[in-house]
Amino acid sequence: MPAPEQVRKDIARPQSLNRISRSRQSSRLRRLPEIIGAGPGRTGTTWLHRVLEGHVDLPYGVKETQFFSNYYDKGIDWYARHFRYATGERLIVEICPYLFDPLAPDRIKVHIANCRVITTLRDPVEHTFSAYKLLAHYAWARGSFEDVLKSRPNLAGGNRYAFHLRKWFETFGRENVLITMYDELRTQPQSYLDQVTDFMGIERIALSARPEIGDDVHSFDRAPKYRRLARRATRVMYWFKVRQAYGAINFLDRWGVWDFCHGRGEPFGRLTPEQDERLRKRYLPEVEALEELLTIDLSAWKKPRAPQAGHSDKREASTSVARATSLDDLRDPIFK
């Protein structure tokens, strides 16, 4: 845990303030998001990004910049460059899983004082298993689900929704944070989307008019066949992303390079009833804390569900831009 003095320094003085004079900053027109979809990851964020394309201005070339979590030292101009084609005629939005990052709310507040925030909460057991498959797919973790839970305790301990939401409420105001549920996205996607667009203040989007956006699956059904190859490919993807070479990432994706490197291995198994029951007991205090905070009933999260197969991540849209997206989910604090 960093010292309080260092945390304040990280929040108060981004690198851009050291590189660029205040007068030069004030003279440069920057367009930054007015709304941030803070995730967390593995909650249909890629699907939402696809639906919003053409209706709002999004980061150019990539869904998630990860600026306020992982690339803050690059300075605000690095971040603003992602929105260089925004004209100001449409709402500017970023969908990026900042929810679990302890520094992100204050950093966002510094640069986007009136930011509004959207979050989508998912059954913590399903969320944990989906996160495990992501780690294994990109070769950042080895072994069974149980092995990874032991080696990465934050994976199981990261679903502290109530704890993190309190910080976002304090920073931006409860009325400026929309809480949605992943279960509704899966079962009633139009209703879910209407909540989001109404909160944004834009016209509603009819999913029936977007046949190209269906139940595209962006899940991780298989582990990599060659773990060393997958890990090297992941590092190459990071190298491209830091340099904003999103076109290269998408080009290689269209040619099947990333699927070749990260897939073709053994299918992921299912959660056993015993694993499901054990995790639900572990998460029960957090679920009850969230019920109290939001004054809602989350009984469904307390009961065992059907075994989770490898294809459970329904409605995570499969597109080339999703490659850089899911890659950055690995930088979420729960994966560390």
C-alpha cells in the first residue's frame, strides 16, 4: 500500500503538468469524456461499446485507454489524443473498467470534475470464474481454477462492490452514478440499454435496428495450446497498445494471429457445485453489504446456479477492438 503522501502526489500531479506549461494547456482545446462506463471488466462492456458506436464519440481505435489506472503517468494529452476526432456535437464517452482501481475516482475528478459514471454489477461467482478464464487465456496464470485462486487472492477478493462504490458515490455524488445489472443485460438487453441511454441523455437505441449486434460471444472457451507462445503474444499486444498502435492489434486480429497464439488448447471446465457453494459463502458478506448500500434484493446471488460452462460470457461482443479491451482487463486490480 503506497504512503498517503505518494498517493496524493500521484493524484495531484500527473506527468503532463511537468511537461507542459499551464498557459500552453489552457490554450489547447481538449475534448474529454463526460461519461465513463467504469465496468468492472467481464460485465458486457464490449457489447455496450459496440452498441454505442455511431451514437456517441468513443476513444479512437480502442475501447479502453486505461489512462486513469495504468497509463496516468503518460499525461492528460496522451489521453486526450484518443478523442482527437470528437467534434463536440456528440456526447464523449469511454467504457473502461476503472471501478476497482482505488486511485481512479480522484484522478478522474481532477480532469473531469462533472463526470458521470456507469457501472454494471455481475454475480460475483460468475465474475470470478470469467476472470480466471481471461487470465488463463492470455497466459498470465497457470493451473486450475483452485490453483489460481490461491496464487492470486485478489481474484476472489476483488468483488467488493459496496466498498468501491462508496468511494465513487463520495467523489461524484450518488445521483451521478448509474448502477445496472449484468443479469438484466443478458435477459432484457433493450431494457438495460434504455437505462444507459436515458442516463446519458441521448436518444434511445433500438436493438432491433442493429441486426449486426446479436449474441456475439466474446468468451474464452479454451486455454492456449502453447503457453509460452501465448505469453509472448500478450506482451506484443501490450507493446502495441502503449504506443497507441491499435491498428496493428486489430489487423493481426483480423488475420487470426491472436486466436492462433492464445487458443487451440484444452477447453475450460465448469465450476463444480462444491466450488459454487464455497464461493457464495465467501461472498455473502459482500453481497449483503451491497444490498444495504443500494437497498435492493440480491437473493439470486446467494443461491447456487447452473454449472458455468466455458461459453457463459454471453453478450461480450466479438470484434477486433475487443482484443485490446480484454487485454486491458488483465490490468484490473483484481487480477494482481
